[in-house]
Amino acid sequence: MVVGMKSLNFKKKYRESIERGEKIATLRMGIKNFREDEMVRVVAGGKEIGRARIVKVRNLKWNEISNEDAMLEGMKDKGELEKELKNIYGKFDNDEVFTQIVFTMMGDKDDRGKKV
């Protein structure tokens, strides 16, 4: 494990969709400190499943989030995404700011190309 490397933590139920490449983004409430090209650990259900490179980071209000953004999350539409986010964060309004983190899994190698 690389000391100081940030993690993206997910519920266990998202592990397979992340591994299949269906879920390639996550929305986090508030402004989060992630940068494009940053390497992160990906953890699902408390178990590290690999490393990912951050491809894109955007701060969006809820009313700016589209069905396409929901599909990056592995959801069928924004309504399904809203239900899931309210389950995690509770109520929020259209002006709530989220950080969208788009990532690509790096397989079984770390950021220096060494097998993990």
C-alpha cells in the first residue's frame, strides 16, 4: 500500500459493476480534493479491489447533473441516482454541490507498473 494515497470507497454492492467497467464515476456531496491524473485506491465493502486513475473532476449542482452523468455511475437514469444518493446522504436540494469523480481502473498494477 502506498502511504498517503487517497481512496475511493464504495459499498460492497458496487464492486462487480466497478470491476466490469459499468461504474466509472462517483458523485460525492460537497467539494472534494481529488485531481485529474491522481492515482487512488479503490475500496468496495472494505476490501481494496485495485487502483484507479482519476480522469476528470467536476463540481456540479444537483440540477446540473444529467442522465448521462447517472449512466457513468452505472445507474439507468438521474431518478435512480437521486434515490441512491438520498439513501447515502439524506435529503438535498437542487443547489447542493457534488464532486463528480470519473476514474479508470488500472488493473492489477500500481502507479509504477509493479504488480500489486
